[in-house]
Amino acid sequence: MVKHVIVWTLKAEYSDAEKAQIKKDIKEGLEGLKDKVPGIVEIKVYTDGLASSNADLILDSSFTDEAALAGYAVHPAHVEVATTKVRPYTAVRSCFDYEV
């Protein structure tokens, strides 16, 4: 199994209310891919970090194997979510992929 973890920081230009809606939309969009993209074992987005956090949200996902992760990256449903709900609103993205 392969884990795919991403941490994002939203752009500073958004109000707290706007950030809350953006995080909700990202969560719904990415978690909605579970039954659309082959090879996803689990996909969760966490948006309520503790005050000590220096990022706004995290994606914690698992895939059957590295090929499934590669397929996810280019799958049209994922590309749509990334293009419309994630990339326009994020300033910083850090990714860590590893085998379990």
C-alpha cells in the first residue's frame, strides 16, 4: 500500500469565512473521489487543525500501490477537483508519498 499525504496553506488574502468555505469545498471534492478513482483505499481531508498548526488542511490518503497513485494524479475527476477547488486557493503545498 502507498500513502499520499499533502499539507496545504491557503492564500492569505481570504477572510476566515472564505477559508472555511474553501476548506469545506476541498474536503468534499477530494473525499468524493473515493468511488470515482480506481485504487483509492482511503481518502480523508482534515480541516480543523489545532492552534499550534502552521498549515490550513491536510490530505491523508492510501492507494493500493504506486501505479494507483500515478493513475489518481492524472484521473479526470481528480484533475477537475485539483484545478477548480484546490490550486486556485492554495499558496503552499507539501507532499510526502511512502510505502506502508
